[in-house]
Amino acid sequence: MRFRLTPRDATFFDLLAGSAGHLVTGADLLAQLIGAPPAQRQAYADQLGQAEHDADDSTHAIMRRLNQTFVTPFDRDDIYNLASALDDCMDAMEAAGDLIVLYRVHDLPDGVMAQVSTLQRAAELTAAAMPRLRDMSEELTEYWIEVNRLENEADRAYRDLLALLFQSPRYQESPAAVIEMFKLKGIIDVLEQAADSFEKVANYVETIFLKES
């Protein structure tokens, strides 16, 4: 890293790591919600909602610190963008769980769990990467490469699900089936947004790394 003459507030590293930790909790709860019987999903949705509130609190803490700190560990806009992108990841995962419950979708295609498994892995990688911003570890390069790969994997799962929804006779056989198809599309769209948000986080980390290393 470049030599610095001015002190930096290292609290941001802990705050970003805490924010990313909520993503692991959220992704795991979403996986449990999908795997649970429909009657038990509300309980997981409630826990996921609480995890989203906790993540919001972490984001607000970062923003407050940003407003109170004169010298930041790296570019002020980069911290803001990174914190916002982390928050977007949780928002999308919480929205997906909420839609599953609100839409009363009982049978989810296997590809939905494939999407969520990708989010779980991306969340784990993101949580592991945030503390490495402190010393700009070379392992960060592996992090954003792998998250980009996972996002490509999520894209394939998303396209496969779209093909299933629009081509399977199951979702065209009656008006009720068509409604079910659009409910499922709404869910997989939000899961795709979550994958995109994780990639955005990785892209911001790459930007910071290239600026600071």
C-alpha cells in the first residue's frame, strides 16, 4: 500500500465486516425458508426481516461514521458505494423471502435453490473479504474473480428458470398456472438482483484495491 502521513479511522473496516456478516445470516435464512414446508416459512421470513433490519443498522452506522470522520481509510465515495451495495444484497434477499411467503408459492423449482446456493457462497466470500481491506491483501483478487464467476453461474440458473417457466406446459395449462408462473418470475427476478448486487460489491472492492495498492 502507499505510505500515508495522516492517521486513518480504522473503525470502518470493522463496520464493513459487520455489515457483510449479516449477509451470511440472510443467505442462510433464505435457504432455510426455501427448504422449509410452506407452513413454516413465515417464521424464517420474520427472522430474515430482522436480519435485514440489523443490516440496515450497520449501514446507518457506516454512514454516520462517514459524516463524522475527516480522514477516511480510502476514498469517501468508495466507502459510501460499498456500504450501499452491501445493503442492496440484503434488501434483495429479504424481498425474495417475503415474496415467497406473500405469494403463497408452495412448489419452487429446483433452480431457485441453485440461485440461493450461489448467494450463500457469495455472502461467505464477501464476509471473508471485508477484513482484508485493512491491509489490501492479495487474496482480494481471488475474491472478486470468484464472485464474478458466481454471478455468471447465477445468470445461467436464472436463464434456465426463465426457459422452464415460459416453455413448460405446467405453467400454461390454466389461468391459475399462468398466475403461478408470474409469481415465480417475480421471485427469481429478485434473486437475480441479489446476485448482481454481490457482483457490484466485488467490483467496488476491486476499484478500491486498484486505487490503494
